[in-house]
Amino acid sequence: MKNLILKDKTAVITGSSRGLGFAIAQTYARAGAKIVIASRSPRSVDLAVDSLRKEGFEAVGLACDVADMQQVEALAELAIQTYGSIDIWVNNAGLSAPYGPTVHIPNTDFMDVVNTNIIGTYNGSMTAMRHFLKQGSGKLINLLGRGDTGSVPLQNAYSSSKVWVRNFTKALAQEYKDSGVEVIGFNPGLVMTEMLSKVHAVKGYEEQLSPLRFVAMLWGNEADVPAEKALWLASAATDGRSGLFVTVLTKWMMISRLIGLPFKYLFDRSTKLLDLNVTSVDPAVGD
Ligand SMILES: NC(=O)c1ccc[n+]([C@@H]2O[C@H](COP(=O)([O-])OP(=O)(O)OC[C@H]3O[C@@H](n4cnc5c(N)ncnc54)[C@H](OP(=O)(O)O)[C@@H]3O)[C@@H](O)[C@H]2O)c1
């Protein structure tokens, strides 16, 4: 039986119908938290809630597009009505645009990333912070990602959105450092989810994604690995540590995996290349 370090806590996790968000929901639930599941697809939300309840956990859910402030507020309302309060809010919902040069990316795809990763994180953060500041406690965890400290050509929508999330989170932590609320940035590293395996590329750029198969085998983690780190971030261990930025894929992990790869390949039969599924999209403009 897991240590119930989140007993009596309520956690809202956006984008938690699958992937890392669902793994975080499961991990928090096993640690005693009451869970609020959310994503855009009502059916996926129901399935995720059912799956947690079948394991004997307390969970509710709501279809919620984080790009819409009213839907995000309704999500908070559901949590408060059902469980009385919110203690942990994870802005996990995230999207990436097709791989390719920025001008070739269809506007709608670029804007979906902006609306989910930037506007969605803003909506979730404001909703959570207004509640947390009133109650004088709470943990806000914002998901960072590749490129959050720099720029990544051919992945400009995603990487620049995560730069924004990092800076926004940092400023929020500075503004509210003595409030009793912890504001935390979390980069989960490479995670074996649909975001990694089901990707889109502008026509002509598909092949450039091939190395991802190998990179993921080398440095990818199953979602339960970053979810455990997210559990630590949500626990009392981070009390008073607002402004914390944590990354799962450290330089040390990258080097040690590189050195250990030949042995892993020889002795661990489960080691295999990522099952990469690339869908081509037409460029928004011609060359
Ligand atoms: N996978 C990685 O290697 C990796 C690396 C670094 C950072 N991250 C970050 O980790 C987070 C989770 O990624 P993941 O790999 O678990 O992705 P994923 O498997 O694609 O899952 C994304 C989740 O977000 C939901 N979602 C997408 N857009 C949404 C919106 N506008 N409103 C509400 N929910 C939305 C999806 O459900 P619906 O489609 O039903 O809405 C789904 O539940 C993201 O912030 C991502 O940037 C991932």
C-alpha cells in the first residue's frame, strides 16, 4: 500500500483523460487524493473516471477545453461542489503543431497550440490562484516541455509556447512567494505518450522525425516515471518552495543512459524502438 501522502487533498488535472495527465491522476489517487479529470472529449473523460473508480478511488470529471475560461471555471466549480476545496491544480493539457517550418504550419494548428498551451495555462492558473490565494494554500504545477529555455526550429509553436509557460510560471511564483501558495514548473522529459508517438509533419519533413524512434528508446520514460515526480511536487515536501523548477530528464540521466545503452540492449529484451506514427499535412503555403 502506497504512503497516502495526498490523503484528503483534491487535485484537478487538466488533459488527464490519457497520457501523462492520466498517469498523474492515477498516482495522486493511489496517494489518497480525490481526483478531478478533464479533457475535451466527454467520452474519454468518462472512461478515465470509470477506470479510477474501478480501482476504488474517488474521482469525478468534466469535458473541458482549457482554452475557454468559462469551461475552466466550471471545472473548478465541480471540484469545489464535489469535494469542498481544491488543493492541487496541474495545468497538464498540451498540444504540439505539425513538425515543419513555421510559415508552412497551418494557422489553425499553430493557434490550437497557442490556445491550449498558453491561454489554457493562463486560464487554469488564474482559476486556481484565485481559489488558492483565498484559502492561503495550494500547489499550482505548470507543465513545461521541449524548448522551454530556448528555441527549437521546426517546432516553433510548441517550444515558444513552453518558453511562455516557463516565464509566466516564474513571474507568478515571484509575485506570490509569501502567500502560502506554491507555484511550480515541471518538465517531465520525454514521455511515451501519444504526443510522442502520433505526430504530424508538413509534407517533405516526415523523414526528419525518424531519429525520434531512437531518441525515445534512449531517453524516453513511461508516464509513471514523471508522474512519481509530479507526486513529490504536489506533496508537503515542496511546502515553502514556490518557484521550484524541476526536470525529469537531467543531463546526468542523458549521459548515463547513453553509456548504459549497449548493456540495456543486450540484456533487456523489452528495449525497442518507438512505434512512431507520422501523418503528413499539406503546407499552409507553397515553397
Ligand atoms: N510526451 C512528452 O514527451 C512530453 C514532453 C514534455 C512535456 N510534455 C507535456 O506534458 C503534457 C501532457 O502531454 P502528453 O504527452 O500526456 O500528451 P497526450 O498524450 O497527447 O495527452 C494530452 C491530453 O491533453 C488533452 N488536451 C489536449 N488539448 C486540450 C485542451 N485544449 N483542453 C483540454 N484538454 C486538452 C487530451 O485530451 P483531448 O484530446 O480529449 O482534449 C489528452 O488528455 C503536455 O503539456 C505536454 O506538453 C510531454
